[in-house]
Amino acid sequence: KRVPCKLACLYELTKPVDSSTVKLSEGHGHSINYSGSGMLLLLPEEVGQRQVFEIQVPSEARATQVTKLGEVCWTRSIAVNARVCMYLVGIRFLFELPALG
């Protein structure tokens, strides 16, 4: 079951630069809805299909957010104006990362 939610979610992803270098990118996306298996996000940067990244999502069991690893299933660009695009991104959760501490 999908649950509507409008929250800012911190994400972290890596993009390959060349065969030996990756670029780390951090930002805030906006959740549109989520379920136990995935989430619909609005992101300020383009991501590739099947790309894996970390995202902090709300936890029903805890009062804090949890970090999950998600894989991009699909993406659509949305033109905000002539120069700016945002991206609707559907992700599937792979697993929850253990809490630090």
C-alpha cells in the first residue's frame, strides 16, 4: 500500500567519472509517496536507471529516520522552466542499513 508523504529526504549517491574515480553527490529530494518496498521521489539531479543510492526515510517503528539503500527503477524529467529540470524517480528499497552507535 502506498502512503502519501511530503518530506524532505537526504540522499547520497555516487556517479562514475572514469574507470578509477567516482563522484560523491549529496542532496535533498522530496518524497511523494512510499510503501514498504519503495518510494516515489522528486530529485534535483538526474539519476540513471538501476543506480543504487542511500536515502534517509521516515520510520514507522522509530521516531527518527532510517537509512535505506534503494535502486532506481524508473525516472522522468519534469521541466520547471527553460533552464531547470527536476526528476521524478521511482525506487525500490534493497535493504535498511544498520544504525550507527
